[in-house]
Amino acid sequence: MKLSEIGEFALIDRLAVLARGGAGVIQGIGDDCAVLEAGAPGTVLLFTTDLLIEHVHFDRATTPARALGRKALAANLSDVAAMGGTPRFFLVNLAAPPHTPVEWVEALYAGIGERADASGAALVGGDTAASPDAIHLAIALLGECPEAEVIYRHGARPGDSIFVTGSPGESAAGLALLTAELAGGFDPGADRAAFEALKARHLDPEPRLNAGRALARARAATALIDVSDGLLADLGHVLARSGCGARVEAARVPVSPALAAAGARLGLDPLALALAGGEDYELLFTAPPGAAPEALSRLLGVAVSRIGAITPGPDRARVVDAAEKEVPILPSGFDHFRPR
Amino acid sequence: MKLSEIGEFALIDRLAVLARGGAGVIQGIGDDCAVLEAGAPGTVLLFTTDLLIEHVHFDRATTPARALGRKALAANLSDVAAMGGTPRFFLVNLAAPPHTPVEWVEALYAGIGERADASGAALVGGDTAASPDAIHLAIALLGECPEAEVIYRHGARPGDSIFVTGSPGESAAGLALLTAELAGGFDPGADRAAFEALKARHLDPEPRLNAGRALARARAATALIDVSDGLLADLGHVLARSGCGARVEAARVPVSPALAAAGARLGLDPLALALAGGEDYELLFTAPPGAAPEALSRLLGVAVSRIGAITPGPDRARVVDAAEKEVPILPSGFDHFRPR
């Protein structure tokens, strides 16, 4: 049997069998970071890693090296944000073919350095090797958080409201625009500025570190995850861990004017992009029924939309329109090993 | 300019420029692990990572998946041993082509799990993705050590003795035997058992965790490194960081009967294998002049040989024969980006 026959999540399950816990392991596989009892008293360590592979996660034709460096660290920072923590230290692994231009690697490192400086995380080591072909970049990040403030995926309760920061789907729209431009003959016309902003959202996403810390400090959320696989897929992770269902109101899912314009121009449904697009690195969280998006927005320093509510199980999300009719669930999430 | 023109160490230098230190960074790039002030009071964290890439570090034809898993974790454990620390938590990144057999990955994970159980380190997460071609495996390991017991590369002083555990060179001999067997027509004859042991030393090296801890607890070493690049190359790292030179007595470099037999059989100089072969994961350390190998061997629970002494700079090792004549320095260390 081949990996392509079992898919990525079955493979992760096999790894999870090995992760049997152990002394000091508060949370192993199953959340945005591992949570470990090895820090200063009252503080836990957060431990996470992300892979970025050429031809799989990025192409050099559409991704400048500096943006790739920024995004690689941003994806890891977002995992720490999604626990409510503060990033501290990271390692960089780079495997690149010998014919890779030195300037490309220097630009990659410069991008990583910019994100590191902005986040306060310190580069402390790494490994470098030749790759037989594709560039592989992996970052391992260590963060910390007061133990009582960590926000897990498993805390959502029926009745909680579901919130999301910013405008998910813009990253997927930006990628679609980049792809259309690469094919040639694409003229953005009057939407040039809006489309440039969408492309930047894909190439250089902003990890919501301050928002995650604010949520944790205020103990304002019952569950928290970042939107990396796609809003519905990531909500699904929260539901699976919390043992709840969800009702998402399609009309409340934020669709920015830029996202709407890109959808119209490319023939893509903006709602589908918002619900199924990945790599936004927005925060998706649940909070007790009384929480108001305006107050949360002030607390987090970023736009917050209430998109639905947690329901009693089963652990799936129903997306409904204004007439309470279910909108068909769109294919979402990305499986690395399934044939496409 | 291409990576192949500047070489691996120049590339690491470029990464080191980014590693400017920061709050809590006691030691960044430049030792076997980063040393971080983020643990319990009086305790520091040790943070390290290693890459293993198919066709570069291993081939599936010569490396069974289970041995590869054991070795991947062993290489990281050895980095923690080389600081005197205790391994605690690790993450596994695996990128594999979709056609990879599931059974191969399961065997890999089983090997990782065996080494984890034996070392007390807990698997707490990781990432998985499709690779366009070669298998890439990266482990990031977090350990800890009482701050006052950490042994760095930079503490060697003129007059210190130089010691090494076990029999370095056996891993390189094992690899040479595996390669000869793969070419076909190789009959080990009466040396079969010895050659099997050498192959096991290459495929399944033992990280010297207990020895590293014992050295640290007893504060018996002034500098410590593991032999991964090759004895002389790794001694060179100690010399560069300590600002000293070294005199290595060729006659004192341990050459086991198995290593001698493999050298004779394959037409390779056993001394060259011992001094330049890599991936032994033995410990190389310096200690004040009075230290006796027998006492150190009892303390560490493994054979210890005194191979020379630290001298005032310049920071290179001279290997001398019984007549005090310099043995030509052999090419040693492995540069991933240099054409071979």
C-alpha cells in the first residue's frame, strides 16, 4: 500500500500512535503546538514545526525568496499565536540543490530575519544540506505561555459563538490571481491595487500574534485555532477535539470587496474561497454567547466577525443560508498524498 | 553564484549572521545544541535539529527503514549528549513521495519509537507532506541540563588531554562494507561477525547519552563534541571555538581489530577511517592533564582513549607518529555543496 492510498491524515494518525505522551507532556499531537511542562514555574513551553516544499507548497516562479522566508516563519508564529503564546526561539533546516543561487538563499534568510525581528523570536541554530532536487525548508519554533492562559482546540461548548479575524479566503484568491498572471494575458484593470493586496495576503501573511496573546491574557476564548487548512477544515479540527457541532451562517462569513472582485473576475465563488481556502493564518475561535464582535475587535486590534455558533454534536459544521437551508459543504482542506 | 561554489560552511556562516542572539540566548549557532534560558530555574534548554535526506545521507537500498528511524533520532540525541544534557521532547518532519510504501513509513516510525523509548525522549508532534522526489526526514529535539553542568566546545585549554570514547572510524568502515556488498561478489569470509558489527555501527549508532551526562555531572570535561563529521573535523570545531591547537598521537588513536580487518580487506587505511570517518556519534572531549583514561572509562561506562593534548594555537590539529613526524592531514569532514 502506498501513502497516496491512505492520505495525509491517516499517516499523521500513525505518527500519533508513537506520541504516547510522557513526563511533562501536557498536550502532544492534536493541537497547533505541543504544550510542555519544562519552562519556568507557571509557564509552559509551546513547540511546533512546519514544512515548506518547492513544487508542493510554493514555486519559485510565483514566490520571491524573501516572501518565502517571511511566510515560512509566519506559519510557525501563527501556530504559537493559535495557543495564545509568545514565540521565543527557532531553528531553520534548509535542503537546497547545489545549483541554487546563493543570492536566493540570502534573500530567503533576509525574509526569515525580518519576521524574526518583528516577532521577537531569535534564530538559534539549524541544519543545512544538499537536496537532490526540490528545496525543503523546515522551521521548528519554541514559544511559551503562562500555563493558565493556554487556549486549546478542545474547549468549545454548545452555545459558544464562533468568531474569525480578518477576511479568510483572501490568500486563496491571491494564489488564484498569481496563477492567472503566470498563465499570461491577465489584466487586473481597475482592480490592480485590490489584487496586489490579495497577492500580498498569499505571499506574506501576517501571523496574529498580538491577537492571540490578547485573547489568552483576557481568557476570552474557549477554543482557538489558526486558519491554515481552510476555515471549515480548521473549524472541523476544533469540533472533533471538542466533541461538538457547529452552525455557520453563510451571510455572516466576511467577504471583503477585494475578495468579491477577485471571485467575480476569476469565476470563483467568494464564499467558497472564504470557507475552503487555506493559508490565511487568521484566528478562528469560540467564546461564550455574550461576547460581542466589536468588543473582541477592540481587544484583539483586528476586525472580528461572528460567523455562527457551536451546537451539540455530531462534530461537523453545517453552513446555512438566510432561509436556514444547508449550503452544500465544499471540498476543503488539503491532503498532501491524495492524487489530484 | 551557486551554493556549490561557496560550500556548506559558508552557507552556515550566512545563517549565523541572522542568529544575533537575543533575550535568553546563552549559546546560539556554534555548538552541538543551542543553549537557552527558558527552563526551570537553574536549568537551561538544549535545542537541536538534524536533516536526513535520501540519496544524500542514506539510500533505501543500504538502509532499512527501521534503522534509519533509529539513526535519525540517535543523531539528535547525540547532540544533546555532546552538551551533557538529557533529551526531553522531539518533533518529526517527514516529506515522502506519494508512492512511498506505507509499510516503509511504519517501520521508520517504529525505529524512531524504539530510540525514543530507550532515551526517555517523548515524540510530541511534527509535520508531514508530499515530497516531489526524495525522502526528507528532520527531527527537532529539546533537551535540558543544569546550567552549571553544560559542557561547551569552547572550554579546551593548552595542556588539557584529548579523549575519545569507543572506536571512531567503525561507522565509515561499515558504510564501505555495505557499499562493497551492494556492488556484489563480496565474501566476508572469517570476518563475517566483525563486519556485521561494523555495519551495525553505521546503520544503528549508539548515542552516548549516559556518558555525556556522567561527564557533565562530574564536571570532568573542559570541552565536548560528538564525532559526526569525523574525529579531526570535530576536533577542529573544538579548537576553533577554544582558540587552541592540538597534538594527536597517531599510535594512540584506537583502531579496533574489526576496523583493522575491514581496512585490510578493503584497501583502506584504518587510521584514516578513524580520523576522517564520520557518523560515529562517539564523544570527543578534553579534560585537565591529570585525568586518566581508566577512571574516565569507569565514570562514563564506555571505553575511553587518550589520543593527544591541547597545545597553544594556531587552531589546527597536528597528527604525529612515534618519531614525532607529522602525518599528512587527511581530507576530512563532509561538505554537502562541494562537487565530489
